[in-house]
Amino acid sequence: MISRLENGRRVAGINQCRKAVKKGTAAVMFIAEDVENRIKQSLLELCAEHGVDVVSVPTMGELGRACGIEVGTSAAVLLK
């Protein structure tokens, strides 16, 4: 599932992910398991409100690599 981030249109980072969900352009959100609980919870609630599926990824580093960036990221969204 995470391999879809490598080839698809995506955004990374908490703020960009929130914007995509609120605008209705998010197909699925990927959230790193090692992100702070308060951040993770707010993203999960936002996705639930907007009907966006969520996929957990073990680490921020792994999620960043899947997005093709050299740093870790807390969240990424695959765009519709």
C-alpha cells in the first residue's frame, strides 16, 4: 500500500495533509506510528470526519522515503 505513494500524486507534512483532507482531494492518508499521540489523534479525527481512509506506517523515516524525500514525515496523503 505504501508503494502507491512512490508513483502517485501526493503531499507530505501535517499542514499540507490537513489542507488536502479539508479540500476533499485526499484519497488516503498515511500516518507514521512514531508521531506524537496528540498529532496522530487530531489527524485520525480529521480523516474520520471527512471519510478518508488511514494507513499506518511504522516510522516517519520510512514514510519520508516512500514519498521520495530525504527526511522523515509524520503524514502523507495520496491525492485523488
